[in-house]
Amino acid sequence: MLDALKQRLRALLPDPERLQQNRWLRWLGPALQQRHLWHFSRKGVALGVALGVFFGLLIPVAQIPAAATSAVVLRANLPMAVASTLVTNPVTFAPVYLAAYQLGRLVLGEDTGAEAPGEPVLGPAVLSTDATGDDTGWLARMGSVGKPLVVGLGILAVGCGVLVYVLISAGWALRVRWKRRRQLRQRQER
């Protein structure tokens, strides 16, 4: 089953020659020709996915260029690094950022009862102006979201990146062991 998945992934991936012909990527030329960027090895795939998850969670824009650049520098699997940045997408963006904000508030020790009861942190009341037309209140509240969000995203990105790396490495090693044991049993039965 995993071999079929690996073959399907390889069929979907563009080859380095095709990428080098792309006018937007042509300047990367020799860097894209490095074999280790395209090889599916335990370390390369685990590091590539970890980098993609890290940058996918950490920064809201330019995730793919950041993950691709770091994959080239750290000799990780480039397609896995790029694909795993999609951990944040239009469906997962809001829950991830809300969880990161709450985690940041928890770590920073900010009082969770600071808002009026029943009033959401980023709800419609935040965006409305007061009776005098002064809109500095919502700007201050939006500014107060920044620090907990940045801290929470940092913790979430590092934690998930490390967790993904460990899980993929351990899963790959277990799969190799099981495959070798099965082959050994088949040889012994002959």
C-alpha cells in the first residue's frame, strides 16, 4: 500500500528538468538538479515535511519559498517541504490561528477574563467604533492580539515540526524493520 502511494507521489511530482525549463524557476538551475532534493529517504522526507509544517504554521505568507529555500539549504526532500506547507489552508487557517492565539495567551499568562462576558476577542464588537466615532479602541485591541498570536504560532510551529519529524522517522524505521522481518521469515520458510 505504501509502495503504491510512493509511486503515485512520484508520478505527480514534476521532474527537475521540467522545473528548470520554467521561466520563474530557471534561476535556481543547479540547485534543482541536486539528487538529494528529490530522493525519498527517511531523513530527507522527515526533514522536508517538518520544514513545511514549521513554515506553514509560522508565517501566513511566502510559506512555500521559505520552506523550499530551507529544504535546499538543509538537504531535505523539496517536494515534501513544499507540499506540507499546505497544513494551513483556507479551511484550517482560522482554527490554527485561534489555537495559537489561545496558546500564546496561556503561555504569556494573560488574563482570559479581560474581555466582557460573552464578547469574542475578534468578534464584530472589536471592529465597531464607539459612539463618538473613535476607532482607536479596536486598533488597540487588534494590537493586543499580536503578541500572544506570535508566541503561540512559534510554539505551535516548533512543536508540530519536531513532532512530525519524530513520527515520520519512527514510522519509517518501524516499516523498514517489519519489512526486513517479513523477508527474513519468508527466507526461513523456503
